[in-house]
Amino acid sequence: MICLVTDRRRLSNGADAVDRLVELVEAAVGAGIDLIQIRERDLDARALASLVTRCIAAAGATRSKILVNDRADVAAATGAAGVHLRGDSIGVSAARTLLGESAVIGRSVHSSREASLASEAGADYLIFGTLFQTPSKDTGHPLATLDQLREACRAAAGVPVLAIGGITLERVPDLVRCGAAGIAGVGMFLPPAGMSADHHLHTVTAELRRSFDTCEVVT
């Protein structure tokens, strides 16, 4: 399971940031990325809803699902596929009541206990981290270990756990061996200068799926 987390400010500081983000989402849909989490925390409800609506249109009838970070109300208003809840947000059951049984509901967790509780509450997937230093977090932000990831995967009792935080293609085999069912990230999906988003995302997605198909979990 591959989850792209958005951050338009890492695409552009200009007035075209939202348009460039939608273009990235279109490329992610074309590459077959499973989950696209719209995490633009500084946007007010109206602006966020407008962006989410554009991203839902970009996804169309494909298998890619548009999720809203934490704002279950915006997810409900726009008809998004679901919501990704922060660790300190409303409960999974409350989000399920608002969005319905078919909604995809994920939750951020930071320990095996949180993973166990979220899985028991009915989360569809979990995101565990932060594992490695990343520009998305301040220097000094506490980092989790691979052993803690392994414990969280065990505690999740079959609910998919995605690793997040400084993920690179080189690190993916270690994550798979710990039991991670996928990855979530921002930076690894941003195309380098001179490369199109379509080409970059197709390449990265193919490499990620190859790693998860060929590596084995170490119990």
C-alpha cells in the first residue's frame, strides 16, 4: 500500500502551488498510487474543500483514493474516500459514524499500544513514524526505531501499517522485514528538477512495489 502525503509548499511558494499540487495528484493517480492524503493544514475549510474536490475529480473512477488529513467534516462535505486521523484527533468510531461504513479511515500511531487500540477500534490502516529525519519535521523531532515499527506491526493484528518519515527506496527492504505493509511519504514523491512528475512517480511506484513483492518479513 503506497500513500502520497501532500505538501504544496514543497512544490512551490508561489500562487501556482495549488495547481502544481493538483498536477502531482494527477500524476500519482496515473502511477496507480493507492492513497493520496491531502494534508494542507493551513488552508481554511473552504479552500481545503475546493482543493479536495479538484483532487477527487483527478482521481475519477480509478483505484486511487483521496483522503483528507484529519478534517472529517471536509471529507464528508466533498465526498472524499475517507480521512486520515492524527494521533490526537477524534476516535475512529466517531469518524466512521460521520463518514459511513465504506469510508477509508486511517490513523497515525507512535507505539505498539496505540497501534493495538486503533486496530481494535476499526481503523483500515495505520501510519507509524517518524522513522528517519525528514524535512517535514523539525530537527530534533523524536524518531522511532525499526524495532518499534516491528512491535507496532505485530500489535496491529493484521491491520496494514505504513511506515513514514524520511523513507527512501534504499530503506524499504528493512521496513518490509519489520512487517510494514507499505509506506507513506512526501519527499520521495516530489520529482527532482528536470524530471516530469509522471516519469518520477511511475519509477518510484514500480520500485516500491518490486521491493514489497521480493522482500520477506522477518518474524
